[in-house]
Amino acid sequence: EPIEMLYGNVISRLPIPIKDGFFFTGWFTDEALTNKFEEGTEILDDYLLYAGWAKECVVTFDTNGGSLIQSVSLAEGTKLTKPTDPTKEGYEFVCWTLNGNEYNFDNPVTSSITLVAKWKASDKPVEPKEKNNNNINGGTLALIIGSSVLLLGGLGFLGYLLFKKKKVH
């Protein structure tokens, strides 16, 4: 929809349109999308603005049995930020690969891709997990037993008060 403003006013907020499969890259004053129109511009003339769009690219991470890494959507031609390395018990993360080759995060993304984690067996021994009575340690068990005794004792006393006979004077 057109926006009407008085001469000399400053445009503070431009609408952001939505188009499936694309990212909005901004408003431009020319069809070639070379002159970007910025918020905060003083209105000194009539403008016809053109929406800039970039194809949406989705990068999926196949961790190859490791911890989950969420997919990322970004505009075509932008660089992907390297995610936190995934983890996998008994293995060390080596790198992300694309079509079997190490992925270079300095290259812009030009299409939707799937990066696959490359692993090597770890030299470190795997630490055994502790067993402790179904995850209840001695202190927790003592607390549960002590609370139960107090609760049962209190219930017994309450029962005594409820069922004792009243004396008639």
C-alpha cells in the first residue's frame, strides 16, 4: 500500500513484505536494485520503491549419529556461520563435509545443502557411568525414609486424636 507523508518528514519505519521461498533484502529506488532506500530518509520527493528479494537457502546438518544441530535458513549469496561442533560419545569431531569434501565457511551459500559431520575415533577412554541405586544416592534415600517415618508418625497421632473416646462429666 502507498504511504503518504508530508514534505520534509522522515520515514521511520518501512513495511517488510513476505514472499514464500525468499528473503526480503530491502527497498530500492531503482528496478536494478542498486540504490537502497533507508529508513530515516527525509522525504523531499515522490518515490516509487522496489522490493529486493534473495532466494532462501536451507542448510541441513547431518551429524552422522552425533548431537542434533538445527537447520538454518539464509539468503542466497550469504555466508553460513559455523555452528558449534556436535558431540558423539567415543569420537572427536573433525569437520563438516559437502559431497565428501571439507566445507569452506568462507564461501557464500548458493543453494540448499546438507553438511555431513566427519568423525574420528577418540583416543580418550570412555568414562563409565556411575551406578547408584537407580539414581538415588545415600543422602537422598535417608531423606525419603526419614520423611516417611515422620509422616507415618504424624498420621498415627492424628488417628489417635480422632478415635479416642470423649469422657462425659
